[in-house]
Amino acid sequence: MEHLIKVHCLRHIYPDKTEVNICGLDFVVKPGERVVVLGPNGAGKTTLLSHILGLLKPVEGQVEVLGMQPHKHFNQVRKHIGVVFQNVDEQIIGPRVLDDIAFSLRNEGFSRQQVEEKVGEIAAMLGIEDILNKIPHYLSGGQKKKVALAGAISMMPEILILDEPFNGLDPKSKDEMIDLLNRLNQEKGITLVITTHDINIVPDIADIIYVINKGSIVTKGSLNEVFGQADLLREANLQLPVLMELFDRLRKKGYSLELPANLDDAEAQLEKILSPDRRDLD
């Protein structure tokens, strides 16, 4: 299949008459991609995801997931999608962590032994074996996110959708979540669709970036293509990470630099423009 998800010019009206239009560029997700939807709070990111999940029906526009309209084929579509909502407390329903992870497996008729094996495998992958018998309510924010993620991937979905998964996480928990998501993508082939307003994590988690501002998809592309449009990002109330801001300023001063993908890339590029005498200072 050429694309897993395609969204064209959505229009939705909420019960309080609030109207949301998400137009501009088409939103397209291909198999195996890590797609980040970047935008400030209230830009329309959650509305976009809700249509993809079939939770909302568009007044106008086209939403296609795996060749189906999700609001018409809700159960069929959701069998292929795992989801981690922004408020994971509303998502975790099991009395113990183990029960929450096992919920979908039991509903699908897996044997007790199969459930135990799959729960153990997922818990080991996410590093939560030691909390399987804990009550979710008393866990930390980072632990709850991992439990919600464990439940979302219990059936190893084709697509994993995460709405602001890094909100409320400390730096260590953020790094762990980024590592987990990248492993799921690389080792299990799961396609990722992630919304965030945290621009600093984007270089570590994205192949393709979409920027939403005031209901419009204003740009899309690779890290260099999107972060190279610093003025557009500022218009969307998004500030470039400090390292990228520095490289953007240096480029405007005439230095031949590419926006760095990470610290190692930045260091390598800066070494090239330093004088030989400066490079030898060690």
C-alpha cells in the first residue's frame, strides 16, 4: 500500500459550534515512517488525530486509513492502530498493570499462557517487569505512559498514534520514551504518528514533520526542510532548539552549514569551519 493514512482538507464542527478547519497540504503517512505533527496548543493536532482514529466524523473533507473511512469502519480500522492518548489516566483501566496490558489480548481470545508470554515480552521491552502487579493509580507519570504504551502495542499494531506523549515527563523519562518508540519503529516496523508542541525532541523522533498553525498544515518535509524555515516556525509560536537557532544564525552570516541532526553532527560541522590552530587546541 502506497500510504496508510491520507487526510485532505478536514472541516469539523463541535457541539458548542466551535469550527475547526485543517486544510493546506494533504496529510499522508507511509508504511514505516516516523511522522511528527508539530504545532502550538490549540492548533488542531488532537482534532486531526481524532478523525484518523474514527472518533470524529468530518463535516467536509476526506479521511482514509488503510483504504477505509475510519468513522464508518471503526472496529476494522482500530484493529490495526494502537493509541496513547494525552491523558493516560483515562486510558488505563486495569486494576493492576498486568491486567491493563492483557486487556486486549484476553478480549481477542488468547490463551492464558499466550497472554502471560506476550505480557512478559512487552514488559521486558519497556522495562516495567517490576511493576506488573502494581496499581496503576499510584505510579509516576513516566511509568503510566509506559503502561499505556504497553497496552497500545499488546497486539503489535501496524500504526501507533501518540498524542503529546512527552507532556509532563522529566528529561530521563523523555529519553526513555524516545528510545522505546524508535525501537518499536526499527525492530517491529511499527509506523509512528506523534503530535507534540515540544520542538526539542523532534530531531530524535521524526522522519517527516508536519507543522500545523491555526488549523492549517503550513509546511511538511524532512528535519532540514522544515527547520530551515525558521521564520515560519516562529509565526507558529514555535522556537527552534538552541543548537538549530545557532546554526541558522551562522548560515545567515554566510557559513556553509546544514542544520544538525544531533550534537555529533553539529560538532563535526563546526570543526570544519574552525581554524587549524583552533582544532589543535587539546
